[in-house]
Amino acid sequence: MEDTPEVRNGSKRRKSEVVMVSDLVVGESGRPPMARSNSTFSAADLETALAKAGCGKFNLALLVLTFPASCTSSFDTSSMSFAMPAASVDLDLTLSQGALLQSSCYAGMIIGGFIWGPLSDAFGRKKLLVIGYLVDALMNFLAGAFPIFPLMMLFKFLAGLMICGLSPIFTAYIAEIYPKKGRDTVILSTGFSSATGQVLQASLAMWIIPIEVPSEIPFKSWQLFQMASALPSLISGIGCLFFVESPKFLADKGNHEGALKVCQTIYTINTGNRSSAYPVKRLNNTSRTTDYENKSKLSKLLEGLDILKPPFVQRAVVLFSINILAVGSFSTLRLWLPEMLTFVSKSTLDPNLGLCPLLEEGNSMRGNLSSTNLHSRDVFSTMMLVNSGCLIGHIVLLCTFSCIGIKAMQKRLALVF
């Protein structure tokens, strides 16, 4: 018997009702049914898991921590340059000794540059960040507490040994824990934070160094400034205690359950929901090969030296040369500028004679000056103005990347070079 059109239409309606019911999840007793979420994954890769964790309070807290963490490098390398005019008089330092004291931090950075990457792969990001920042804070504090030239060189050397690895490890930590959307902008913002820290350090020097310290306090004002320069590292070390380990590091180690728990923690902090509501239930296997995991920690550390072997050594030499020229051109003037401005301000010669005669006279007057005569707020305000130029450059860079995008900017730079 042939179905009538009414029967066929009724059958279609019943089928559509069945489809609609299949897309519903019956709630608890007495509650209306809820639509099944299409965002529930039984398994997902790490990028998807981080995206499903959302962007909220956790990411905002990480962005706040980025500021002191990004300031640590500039505070470490520049602290002695602000203190040097007064310290060189109190410690009776020659120009060569002052240069050694300022370069000791960079010497530590050079020696420690090759070990921190393998260390972070072997022991994790969070543990090294906490220990490294706290040790760096201690070294900077001791450099101010003990005004003895050999000890100050040692403490600044150890501070450089710490900070050279902490900055790239923290940048890697941000990249591994922040969702892909907005990750590039957050990483670029570390440069903005570092430039802001340089302006902040100059203002801190203008506030602390010119003050008259009571005789009851066994420290000079420049020593107090050096101790205060340890604050960004101290804040960063304490702050990292309250954050999670990098989920990518855990996943690479084969600890997918731990990586999933980290993503659940981020999800809970961002949304306020229970971890059981997190849509991803399992992470896909992204761990490294068994051969790598079976290697000893010493072998993993030595792998960091592969950059000095072909085929990487050619590119490494190019990158090292670019960094040497960039850091050298930027830091040489920046580190000596406070002392140059200080002695120029004390010169009695006609400024039209040029910079060299003014510096020569100011340096010849070094033995007749006391540290209290070298506390000019104008010098530090000038340094604030100089450092603000770097800040403006980072603002322009961030705006440029935001407007045209990272990939488009990379293509334009590739065409230029």
C-alpha cells in the first residue's frame, strides 16, 4: 500500500525529532535537557587544550609577572652604571677597574649562555625560574652589601651567570603556556616591559642615590640602590612559585596526565568552573622519542653544544655577530653615559670646547671629589629621557606588528635582508 503525502511528511517530522533528541543531553532530574557541547574532545593536541583553557585571570596574572621578569636583565646590567660615579670615588677605583666591574656581569652571561637551554629541557622551566631569580636577587643584594671590589666583581659575575638564562627561559615559558591567539603580542610585550624597566631604574636612581643616608645606616646611598636593583628578580622568583609548570615540557617528557592537569588548572582559574568541566579529557602523545629520554642528563646538557658543529655553526656565527654588534653599540654608551654626564656636569670649562676636554677635566678632578658631590638629579633625569627613546621604539614596534601582523612583517624584513 502506497504511503500518502501526509504519512510521508509525518515520517520526516518524526525523523527530524529523533535527530533533535540525539543532540540533547538529558540533565539531572527536574532540569530541562541541555544541548550537547560540540567543543567536547575526548583527545586533543596541546595547542587545542590550551585554547580550550581560555584566556582570563591566569593569563592576566602571567602578563603582570612578565613586567618584573622582563626588567631583571636591564636592572642587572645597568645597576652599576648608575652607581659607578659615586662608587668609584668611595672605592678609589680607576677607570680600568670600573670597566671590569661593569663588564663582570656580561662575562657571566657569556659563560652561562650555553648551559641554560639544556638545563631547562632537563629540569623544567618553573624550577629553574624560581631558583635562578632568587639566586640572582641574592647576588645583586650582596654586591651592594659588600663594597669590596673583588667581591662585587664575583657577585655581579654570578648575577650575570643567572640572568643570561632566565630571560630566554621565561620567554619560552610564556610561549609554551599562553594560547596561540595573542601569543606573539605577549612575547613582544616583554621588550616593552624591559624598556619600561630601564626608565623605572633611572627614576629609582634619581630617588635613592642623591639622598643623605643617616649615619646609623652602615650603607652608602649607591649601595642601597644596588640592593634595590634586586627587587625585580626577587618579585619574579616569588611570583613563579605560584605558577604551574610548562605543559609542553611535561608533555615532551611523556607526562601527559600532568600536562592535562596544568591545562585544567588554567581552565579553572580562568573560568571559575570545576576541572571536571574541562572539555579535553586526554592529550595526544607528543612526547619525545625513547632514545632521547634514555640519555643521561649530562648527555642532554652536551647536546646544547651541537650549535657549534656543522650544519648549525655557520648560522650561529652570523647570529652571534649580529648580537655582539647590537648589544655592543647599545650597551657601550648606555653603561658609561651616567659617569660621563656626571663628570661633564662638574667641569668648569666652556662646553663649546667639546666633549673630550670636559671629560678629561672631570676625570682629573676625581680625587678631589667625594661621593656626596656626585649625586646630581639632572644626570638621572637625562638618563630617563635617553631610556625613554627605547620605550618609544618598542611602542612603535608593537603597533606595527598589531597592524600588519607578524608574518607580514617577517616577509618584509626577509625582503630587506
